[in-house]
Amino acid sequence: MDSILTKTQPKYFIETYGCQMNKYDSELLAGIFRSEGYQPAEDPDQADVLVINTCSVRDHAEQRALGRLSVLAGWKRDLPGRRIGVVGCMGQNRGRRLIQEKPFVDFILGPDEYRKLPSILRDPIPGGPVHTCLDGMENYAGMMPRRENGVTGWIAVMRGCDNFCSYCIVPLTRGRERSRPASEVLDELRKMLDEGFRDITLLGQNVNSYNDGRAGFPDLLREAARIPSPFRLRFMTSHPKDLSDSLLDVMASEPKICPHLHLPAQSGSDRILGLMNRSYTSGDYRRLVDKARRMIPGLALSTDVMTGFPSETEADFQDTCSLMKEIRFDDAYLYHFSAREGTPAAQMPDQVPEAERLSRLERLIRIQRAISIEAKKGWIGRQVEVIPEGASKKSPDEWMGKTPGNEVVVFPKDGTRLGETVRVRITGCRGSTLRGLAQPAGGPAFTD
């Protein structure tokens, strides 16, 4: 199997657009490529096969991927024999339309169809097979992702979603909910720990509803946390309607589980929450946050919030602002409504004009930015454990890492090592990034 470029081993390159689940799927794809004798290319120009792994949850990610594909038409013309594939949610969502829009694409695979990649790689016919229908039950049992050496990583514990929020395309692109066996998740975790990973996130669209027939998510989390190795454990995402006392108990009692909870609120308006099919009220959400903070002292809380959902009024938006100001999230992913074809929200009357959606988003960002900066300043003078993940973007002499609560910290290396827990005294903050000084390896301990 010779490369069309170098007459050596063929090479692949994967470009990923979207969330951690997309990144995890790219690692699954990398494992398949390796099993078929392909090696990773350092950049697209060295690749024989280039795969775009796409997200359709937000229109922005989909438009970025479509724009990139237009550029890659020239990449393919430069050297006949190169192949382009589109995989993931956009492959499922746009299906055969994508072949019509981008006829130079050779293959399309939805997120349940990666097992078909080997046969496609062996098919030399340009414009090869197109597969877009969901199997609906795929959880990739027996497949191990191929990861580059690192400190942080992800494990998908389940796939799909059964919640059918009225704005969300995930059940249409990733299918219904199904959980991986706990034993398989734990085996993958042990393998990652053996490879040197130290900060690991368990992934699912709604991890709270994980159930493999033997273990629920609190059971899985407790078993994972008790693996005898030094590491941190995180998880996301939690749906408020399913967040149980049992899960909070596990978080409170297991030291390896980070005191960080990502709990999407989406809106502070009960009317909008009802239209979203979120299955809780703003009062339910407030009570849940109060309980979590009582049970887990020092809990860091992050959220997702949407502006401009169909028929959202200024009063609805002010309810959301009030929720943000009252709860004071440590961090928040804020975005405006983006109509996704096939979802009920796309067909709802009283669509909010884009200018108003964006205006409300900017106002909400200003509120959250002020809250986050105040929270960051509260760290100054305190000590915290940080795991260095890599060099900071601005200096090779500094590490970047995260606290247990998921705050980003930059600090001078001072003899400390990648992946080893370091005690850092926070000395300041710049934007959303904390800065600090590390206790040198073998040096004297900090004193308060």
C-alpha cells in the first residue's frame, strides 16, 4: 500500500470541528486509520486522505467546515488520487445533499458508521461509497481510540440523546441514547493512565442518564475514581432534570473527582424553558444549584445559556440575566439561537431577529465577564494544585494547566514537569487566565 505522494506508507490527516465528542470521535478514526496501515501526516499537504470531522449542533461550526471544504477542492486538484471524506454530524445531517454541493468529496459517514471506513479506504474508485443512515445502536464496542501522548483526554461513556430539546439536532444526527459497558470504559481509562494521561473527562450528551444495565453513572464514576493511580476525573454534560443526590454524594466523597459541575441552564425564563422542552423550571434549577453547593464545598459551576430562542421577549431575557447574576457561574458558554433544520424550534412562530439575538448575547456576555473576573480575582493569594498540560501560548518557559475547578493557570516552569501535580500560589489574573508561581520541585513548601 504505497502513498500517492511519496510511494511510502500512506498518510491521513483529520480536521475536527466541534465539541469534545467530536475530538473523541477523531481519535476513534485515527485508530482505524492506524489499523489500516496509515500514518498521521503533520499537515494536509502530506496527506493522501483528508477527513473533515464535523459538528452540526451550531450553524457556525457547520459553515466553517463547508468553507474549509471549498478550499480543499484545490488541495485535491493539486494531486489527483487524493481523497476527501466528511464524517460526523454534518455528514449525517446534510447527507447526499453534500455530494451535490461538494461533488469532489469522496465519501461521507455519519457518526454511527465509522466501522465502514476500512472498506472505503480499500476502494480505489474516486467518488466512492456514500453512507449516511444511522444504525442507531452503535457504541463502538471493542474499538480503542488512537491518542497522541498527552496529559488531558476524553472517554465517551455513552452516545446519542433521548431528551429531544426542541432546538437540538443531536438526537437526529447521533441517534438515541445508548451506554457503553462500564467494564469497557474502565479498561479504556486504565489504558490512558498507563499512557501517562492525568486529567480525564467522561463524556456523554447527558451522563446523568448513563446505564449499562448493571451500573448507573454514580456507580461508574465511583469505580473509576478508585482505580489506584494518580489522576483527576471530570465529566460532562449533566442535564439538570437527571442530576441525582447519588451523583453529588460521589463527587463529595471521592477526592479524585474534580469539584466542577457543568450544568446547562439554557434560560432563566420558565416559559422559554417549557418551549425548549427542558423539563425543569428556573426554580428547580436554583434549588439544584443550592443543593450541589451545600454538598460540595468550593464547587466550581459552569453552564450553557442561549439568547434569542423563538418568541423570547425582553422580559424573558431579563429573567435569564437575573439567573446569571444570582447564581454567579464561574464560567459560561453563551450563544444565540441558531435554527437547525428538522428541529421543532426551527418551525416555531415569532423567530427573534438575528440583530436582537446578537444584542442580547453581547449584554449577557458583559454580565458574565464581570462575574468571572471577580471570581478570578478571588483566587489571588490562594494556593491550588495544577497539572501542567503544555507550554503556554505566549512563552515556552511557562506551563499552562488547570485547577480542579477547571480554571486556567499559567506559571513559570521553575523545574516542574509536564503532567505532575504542582502547587501554585496565585499572584494575579489576566483576562480569564490566572497567573501564579509554582512551588519548585524539591523546594521549600509555601507558607500562608
